[in-house]
Amino acid sequence: MTTLHTIAIVTDAWFPQVNGVVRTLSRTKEELESRGYRVEVISPEGYRSIPCPTYPEIRLALFAVRSVKKRLAHLKPDAVHIATEGPLGLAARRWCRRNHLPFTTSYHTRFPEYVRLRVPIPLTWSYAFLKWFHGPAHRMLVATQSMETELVERGFRNIGRWSRGVDLELFTPDVQRMAPKVPVLLYVGRVAPEKNIGAFLDTDCEGIKRVVGVVTDAWFPQVNGVVRTLSRTKEELESRGYRVEVISPEGYRSIPCPTYPEIRLALFAVRSVKKRLAHLKPDAVHIATEGPLGLAARRWCRRNHLPFTTSYHTRFPEYVRLRVPIPLTWSYAFLKWFHGPAHRMLVATQSMETELVERGFRNIGRWSRGVDLELFTPDVQRMAPKVPVLLYVGRVAPEKNIGAFLDTDCEGIKRVVGDGPELNDLKAKYPDVEFVGYKHGEELAACMRDADCFVFPSLTDTFGLVILESLASGVPVAAYPAPGPIDLIENGQNGWISEDLGDSIRRALQVDRVACREFAETFSWQHCTDQFASQLKPAPQKLLEQAVS
């Protein structure tokens, strides 16, 4: 028997998606590597791709087929596992068959039933495709006995078992928890038709009745400050007994936002949003973004004379002006119209509130930010390197003003963490800069800890959550005096701000790392959520009962 050293896993589902398939593949990869195997994952990451119809979080790398074959030919893996039936899986299957090489596959989703929910395709057609795809595999791996039995009855052969694990250190019971008077009933997963969530929500079981509807055009699989803020606030509210329903582009047909393709604009979901709100009848509505979903929710609230709150996360007029020659006055007029009827327009900082008040905005409330102090921690044993590491983390796009950082003449290793439309241009222009791509979780935290100065050149952010994450890691921040940094950075204490970014970097490098951490510890998601919840405006019950779509 040939000894396995290199394993190739080919999958159309991978980070930044977060679902059962990705978690299973990533944890299996980690475990194999801990046993000495080399595991190479071929995924849509790094390729041009399009969103999968009905499941836009999955990116279909239609233009990577030839590259996949070349990568496999170069890698010469001892074993190939094809995890999905998408374009990459098809390319890998063809390569293996052409070269008479064995491979295994896995079956994670009841694909025929999933498709039938959206397209009137007979089950027999979909199962015929699956038999063709998985038939030549050495083993078709499934997770359960019942799934194996069902497939055998449909004529599949060579089926093997690949069960699942669970992180017992992360998922632990609260042994001191007292049973609440009202039980909390929980669903976790993708909010989409195939998950049959309505069956749960339609039950008449006694449970949590406080409902908050959060409408946002920015949500997972995006990973940015807006999404992290909304998701952490949601988690905290639910821990307090609220039921929080997020209405996002997930599950809807959508198009990429011009100049920001990671944001999906659900242009075709307006009517559905109104119907969902009318069915949900939330006690309070918060509209987080000014996109199509936000506009639909605003219209529903106004039509039914129901109060709502909004939030302002990005300096939208300045962002737009970077791309389209639209006067600031026009964009601010739109924002006044959008946010004007809100019970509260929530902003993150005092400077942002002051700026908006000067522009004629009213009813502004404060909604600060928190930071994960367990994930972002300093390296207390770290020795100062001979050459400092200067770090940027965030979207690689024009509005982030990254060129201002890369143009500085500061001594050190300049490192950029993130992805975006400007990445290739910056790589070509600055060949000496380290571009390490998108990182998340512990990998991101490690990048933070390894830095000597965090550089925040943006002039369009309203807060900059990464500033707090950097400070929590014990890393001082250099920035311009813009909203966000001027509210968080005190010169000489946790960083430096000035109009000369190079000077800010050199001065920030002298700041005490311990003081940075101590400042970050004053921020918490609990306090952030207190602010948010206290400014929600409950709707009169009579108006809720009369609400229509």
C-alpha cells in the first residue's frame, strides 16, 4: 500500500463561508496536519468567481477549471478528495479520470431536494447527475447510517461513513444556570427555505416573546466591522432573552454592490421583506444600512406608522464621492431623508455625532463598540524586533486610503492583511510590501500580536473596530485625525494621530504596549448592547396587530 503524505481536498465551499461543510473540512484538515500529513485545499479563494444562484455565500469559480488541473498536476497528491459537486469538483473529477487516478467524494447536502425547492427539476434528474458524479469514486462518504441507507435504496454503491466531531472545549454547559421562567427556544443555521425554519417559528410553544427585527444589507459571509458589530450585539441580546430576527440578503437573489461586491444587494426582496416584517410583527425594528433592504423596512414602518431606529456605520457621502462625482450635499440630503424619521440615529463616536449635528441631523444617539478580549490578547513575552512590523488590517479598497500608509518612508516591514478590489494594483505598485490575504479568528489575532504598530489610514470609517482589536492585542495605533481615531487614540498613551502619517507611525512605535491593552479593556460588548437596547423604540401593540405588508 502506498504511504500517504500529500492529500488534496477540492471544495467549492470554503472560508469566508461559515457552515457545517466548511467547519468539517477545516477541522479535518487541522487534525490531519497534526498527524504529519500535508493537506492542500483547492477552493474558490484567490480565483475570480460568481455567486451561486440561491446561495450567494458560495462562490463558483467558473474560470478556474484549467488552473485546478494544473495545480493538481503540479502537486501530484497521494490522494484526492472531492468535497462538492461544483465547478472545482467537476474539474478535479475530470483530472483524476483522465489520469486514471482514484479519488473519494463526499455528500453533504441533499442536493436534489435542495434544488427542487427553488427550480421545478424532477428528483430523478438530480439523482442521475449525482450517480454520474460520485459513481467512479473509490468511496462516496456520508455522515450517517440513514443517509447511507437512503442512497443505497436509490442505487448508489461504494458508500463509506464519515461522521462528525464537536469542539467539547468550546461548547460546554452552564452548570450554574438556573432554569428560566420562560424557556429559550433556539435555532442556529442558515436562514433559508431549505432549513424549514417556519415550521419552528409557527409552533405554539411557550417561549421568548420579545422580538427585535434587525434589517441589514451587510451580513455574513462578509466579515467587516458592521457585520461583527451586528452579530455580537445579536448574540448578546439573545443571551438576555430577546429573540432577534435578522433580515439580510441571505437566501435572496442578489447582485453585487457596485465597487463593493462583497455586499450583496437584494434588489428582488423588497416585497418579501415587507411580508416578513408583517408576519414577524417585531416589538422593535432597527435598520442598520441604507440599501434596498433598509429602504424596504423603512417604507414598511412608515406605512404602518411604526417607530424604528437606524445606525450610521460608514461616511457614505465621502465613500460615494471617491467613486462617482456626486456632490456631498446630494448624498447628505439622501441621508437626512433616510434617517430623519427614525426615533434614533445611532452613531459610534462623539466626533461623528458632532459632525452630523453640524450638518443638521437630529435625534442622534450613541452606540459604541466592544472588542473580544479573549481572542485579541497581547504577547507578553514578545521581544521588540530589530525591524518593526507595521500592520494594516481591513478591506483593500480605495476608501481605506492604504496608499497613504504604503507611501510613508518609515523603516519596517509593511504588512497588509485583507482582500478587496485594490489588492492587485497595490501588489504591483508596492512589491516590497507583504500582502498576506484575508485572515480571521486566531490567525487574525496572531497577525495583530505580531505587529509593532497598527496603521489606520482611513478617512471614511465612523469608528474602526480594528483599532480596538489592535489595542486589545497591545499594539499602538497610528492614524489621521478623523472620526473614530480621534475618539479612541490619545497621543503618547495608546498611539498617535496627526496629519503626517509617517510621523504618527514613528511616534506610535514608542508607546507602551501595556497601556494599549488597559485602554481596550474599558470596552465591552455588554456595554455596547446596553446602549443599543436602551434606544430601541417599542411599537404600540395596537399598531403592530394592524400592520400590513
